[in-house]
Amino acid sequence: MSNRTNILSWVMSSLLALYVLTVPWPYVSVIWRIAHEDYYYVFTSLIFHWADLLALLLLVCGIFAWRWPFQSATRPQMIMLGLLGALLVLTALSTTVAQDPLVSWIFTGHVLLLFGLVLLLRHIPLPSYVIPAVFGLLLLFQGGVTLAQVVTQDDVGLQLIGEFDLAPEPGYSVVFGAEQTWLRGYGVSPHPNILGSILAAGLVAFFPALWRVEKPQWYGLALLILAVAFAGLLVTFSRSAWLGFAVGLVTLFALQWRQLFQWRTVTAGGVLAVVGLIFLVTAAPVLFARFTPEEGQEVTQSIGERELLIDLAWRTIDENGVLGMGAGNFSLRLLDWRSDMVIPVIHPVHHIPLLLTAELGWLGGFLWLGLMVFPVGYGAYEAWHGRLSPWFAAYTAALVVMCMSDLYDHFSWNWASGRMWRWLLFAVWIREAAVGYKSPNSASSSAS
């Protein structure tokens, strides 16, 4: 590689590491506030995240690489890019029918930035260790902060980068049980459920590092990251994230069953088992309430809100099923119905397929289905023929984790942190697809 290429690769690797690290951070700058009564400004206003700045810097650096000859897209890459491009176009078209077109245009701008980042990560030169390393950095940082918050039942003083002023009391996300109130782990993120899904998908995406590293010290570090991040995932008390992690791990092992028969897999399983046992013993008083709604008033209210929002989503689909109501406009429609609600709640429905169908029409819902089904189907096809790299399997399984979260939450579409994380996983899957398709017997790749 030329000296210019080496410098550009180092700069982009550094920016990518900072981007991934800052994706969950909730610190924002409001450039233009759009007031809609008590609706969350982060869903409607023109806001700027730290990760947005880093994404723009990455794209600017990518301009210098634009003259390079690019590889032609493989078939799976073309299909995924086509689906993401169609989602971007549909988001832009939804501005024509939106209750508030400005909100949809702002939403379209964010999606356009993420689509550009996907295209960039498909092409830029990166050392083979960069993507696993930056995922590991994210897991270690967020897992460590989350553990410290739950142990101290307080924030850890990272307000400069967006950590909330936390306390184990109503008004924060807490769990109850046996006359105890526990603060759930936020890390540096907007909510424990968002952090939980990021940790769950990140753990699954990082898991092949336990199989691939050669030096003992790097393997020890990989085990430490696994333990800290898994402990952090547990103390978010996010049931959808726990379920997603379990399903994602099963998917990974199903796609890479040949990797299971080695001592490193057994060791990693032992680490997970020990951390899980410590958590079960320590958190037993509040776990019962978390899984038996009649024991926890907050859980009961949450379930009631979700059921109400699902009913309202079907109502909006009946009214706007063909074209939808505009990206980011679902909750604005609920403002008109608030007087009719048994439980006054102005949130997007906690179900991405319904939310996309309501906002973008039936085609939006089908696009979500395609983006979820195709990576898994293609991964299973390649695994059946013994041509799937561990990293490709891991990124496929990470998308399965997010698919499970989508059935119980809305953050991967409405919250900037979740949306950036989801598109980042799309990007690394598409990048790895180049190797999985062209060199099926390769055990590593330029994206690993």
C-alpha cells in the first residue's frame, strides 16, 4: 500500500472507532426545535449528535478515496443495497403525505447520511482487525460503565458525554421487588433497552474474536470483554435484549456449528455461565417482579401502553395503509387522539414492522421483512455449502438480535442511537458479503 493509502486507512480507522463508540451517546445539540406539545423533541427537531459529526468526517475522508477503482458489487451486496436504497426513497416520498412534512424531511436527511456511510464502509480500506477491535472497545466501555452504575446505584460522572444524572427512584428506569428499587443500567445511552440491544448485538458480532485471535493475551482480553459486556447486558434488565441475545447466539452457532467443537467455545460458555449465575443470585429479589407483571406496577403499565399503541397502529394503517402517514409522524397523529386514550401515551408503537407500515405504507413493512429475511436466508445458504466465514455468520446473527428487538421496541427507527447502530450492522454485513461471496472458503476477510 502507498504512504497516502496507509495514512488514509489510519485516519478512517480512528474515525470509525470514535463513531462506533459514540453511536449510543445521547448528548445532542438542538439546531432547530420543532414544538409539538409534549412530544419528544428528539423525534421531531433538527438535532445533531456527536456520531453525526464523525459520520460526516468519514464521508469527507471518503472523497479522497473516490478516484480509486472500486470492486463491483456482489449479488448479496446489490440486493441489500437495493433494499436500503428503496427504504431511503420511500422515506423521502413519505414527505408528500406527511402530517408534518418538515419532520419527514429531517428524518430523510438522517437516513441519507446513514446510507452514505453504508456505501463508504463497503469501499474504504481497513486493516482486518479494525471492525472487531472497535466493537470490542464499545462493549468494554459501555459494559464497564453500566456495571459501575448498577453497583453504585448512581451515575459515574460522565455527563460531559451524555450520561444522565441517575438515581434509583421513579422517573428513571428502575425495577422493583422485595421492597427494593434497583436502578437499571443506562451506560452512556438514552435508555436501558437501547443499550441492552446494542450490547446483545455487539456481543454476537464480536464472538468470533474468541475463535480467531492467536496470542494468549489477546484471547484473555477477548474473554474480559465478553464477561464485562455480558454482565452489562444482564443489568440493563431488558427482556427483549436478553431474548435477542439468546436467539442471536443460537443463530451464530447454527451457522458456525463446526466452530463449537473446541476448547475456546467451552471456555467462553463457562465465562457466560459464571457471570449469569452471579447475576441470578444477586438480582433474584427483582427478577421475579420483572417476569411476573402482577408483582410490578410499572411493568403492568408498560404492557398496557404497548397494547394500546399496537391497537392505534392498526387504526392508522387502516386509514393510511397505502402511502402511510410520513416518516417520523406516527406519534404526531396520536396527539389528535389523546382525548380518546385510556392511557395517555405519545410514543411510537413498540413494533417496527407495524411502525414502518403505519409511516411508510405497506411497502415499508415489506421492506423491513426483506431486510430481516434476506441476510439470514443468504447466510443459511452459504453455511449449508460450508462457505460462510465466522465474521459473516456473526454479523448475520447480530441482525437477528436486532430483528428480535424490533418486535418489542421502536428505537432502531425513531431513536438516532438505535438507527445508527442498525445501519452500522447493515454496513458491516454488506462489507463482509464481498468476501463471503467471492472467496467462500476464506476463513478471514478484509472486513474481519
